[in-house]
Amino acid sequence: MASVFLYHVVGDLTVGKPELVEFLENESVESAIRAIGECTEGGIPVWRRKQQKTTVENGEMKQQRFVGIIDSLHIAAFLAREGCFEDHEKAMKTPVSKVVVPNSSLLKVVDPGTRLIDALEMMKQGVRRLLVLKSVVWKGMSKRFSILYNGKWLKNLDTSSGNNSPTNSNWPSSSSPAIRENKFCCLSREDVIRFIIGCLGALAPLPLSSISSLGAINPNYFFIESSSPALEATQKLPEDPNAVAVVESSPEGQYKIIGEISASKLWKCDYLAAAWALANLSAGQFVMGVEDIVTARSLPDFSINSAAGDNVGGDSGMRPKKFSSRSIGFFSNTRSLSIGMGRSMYRGRSTPLMCKVTSSLAAVMAQMLSHRATHVWVTEAESDDILVGVMGYSDIMAAVTKNPTTVISATP
């Protein structure tokens, strides 16, 4: 198992990755919505504009220009709090700098020779993106870059200058001509998990172990009662995962999950419809759906720009319509669901992604990747909806690295 993490480097994961295209903070919300629809994890890194175009940037300079990551929930929450769905044209032209939450710790520039196990440790600590130099040409399988676990590398340390980096010609340096090209690519946590799931055979028997036995379930999740205003879920958004469970309390004091308000669920949604729903509906109504046929209360007609599709910014995307769960992209299996009526279990895009405490690690990983989700809600083994915790990318990484079989003596 250890060889998967110790003898592979970050550069192995950059094969086929496109070169980074920066999304600048002065771009519009409309542009961000379009970019988010094409990215992983429902969010995109945001950068400050480069001061001098003629300056050749190294990794440290690029790191200093990084602002934070903006995702679909941040945008929907912004539009809802500001009431921007009433003046959507102005709202869509709002600079992203007014929406993104600055957090420079979410991205880290790393050398392509960084060991995969070190990259996992960074992501366990909260890093969501790794910016990797893409100009290095890899020949065949990765070199064994481990200093600690490969004795011959210890002889190549530059001890005279106090620099403990290998001097091997294959190791990138800031003075090499290739590095001066400064081509970067961006690796997400999803990229890392996809690599790990391709190595399940080498990780045995860990993948078949239950997530409960591995201690991978995070009990500290954010939730909101279904009767509370949906907007309350956006007042203090959790960072990882960026999701709030919508629950109903049982007589026994347990929480039954009926849905979620998250970046994953709002990815590629109609943001203006979602903003109106967040501002005007309860959390339960938001996730369960309010259909066009509902007349229990007046739902206003307003123009919606279908920002999730190809018509973003185009006149053909503007259409007067009445709010419904289908406006957001949520679907219910009941055609008569209305406000105040008894709820029945629903299916469709609004269904929260769930697993049981007895689910295997491999099953949860496959579930998350197939749904392009950043997390999965964990329920009791005997119940389909009694919530006990949540499991995200960082929890998976912690589970696969803390197992005793991954630890190898550092002595060559």
C-alpha cells in the first residue's frame, strides 16, 4: 500500500491536465457561473490580475495573487442576500471580487516532484487545489523522489549550501530553462481521489473496510431545520464540505435528513431561481420543491437567465417564468406536492447523496466520483434517513493515510 503514496509524485497526476487558465477577480458573476459549470468540485480559483505582464512569475509570486475559491453556493447565497434576482442584469455583471471569500490557504503551489503522500497531507489540512509546474517532461513511470525511503537519494543532497533538496538533474529547479516557461496546471481533490480509486488493488484490504471501522465519518456537520428559512443556511457557510443538511427532528431527538443546500446540488443550476427560493422559502420547501401548480401563496413572475446552460449572456436565455422546483433543477416524484401538505420521499437531483455507516470505503469513493460530489451524508445502518455524520474528500484521505500498514520505517 505504501508504495502507492511514497513512490508516486504529484507530477504523475498532471499527465493530460490542461494548462491553467486564470479566472480574475474583476470578471463578472455571469462569467463565473459559466466557468463553474465546466470545473470540478463546483468551484473555481480566483486570482488577482498580474501587475506587470512582462514579469516572469515563479510559483511563489503566483501564490501571492491567489484570492480564494468561489463556488455555486457562494453565488446563489450572494444573489439571495442582496435580492439580486429582482435586477438580474446588474447582478450578473457584479465583479467576482464582491462575492469570493478570500482564503489563500485553499491553494498551494507544489513541485511536480512532491511525493503523493505529502500532497495528501496538505489536502487533509484544508488545501483544495495544488498548482503544479507543467513544464517538466516525464519519461515513463515516476522517478523515486523519496528522500527518506530511498537511500541513494540521500547522497545527492546539497549539504554545502544548507539546501536539503536533491541535485539530481531530473529534479526541477528555479534556474532550469523549462521552469522559466512557468506553465502550471491545477489539481483538485477529485483528481487525487480518482487516482487513488484506480489503485484499489494495492490498497487492499482497506477499500473493503467499513467507513465506520476506519473512523472516516465526521460527526461535526452543519444542519438546518426544515421549518427554518432557507436563507439561514447561507449566513455562515461551512468550508469543507460546503454543504448544509436540511433535517427534521424525530421524537427520539434524532435528525432525519430530507435534503441539503450545497455547492454540489446547485452546480449547473438556475442561479436566479435558486436565489429567489433561498430568500423566500423555508429550507424544507427549498429542497422538497414547490411546483408551478401550487396556488397556496402567490409566487411572482420574473425573468430568469438560464445561467447553467449555453445561453448564458444570450437573449435566448431570458424567459419569463414562475418559480418551481424545476426552475432550480430539482425534481420531485410527486406532482401534487404543495406547501403545508405532508411530505413523501422524493427522488431526483434534490435527493441528498447518502450511504450507511456499514458502507465500504471503496463504495463511498465510487459513489462520490460518479455523482461528482464533494461529500456524502452518512446514516445509521438500520435507517435510511437518520443522520449520523458526513464524509468528504479530506475524510477519505485521512482514512487511507492513517492506516498502520501505510507506515514504513524511515531508516534506509
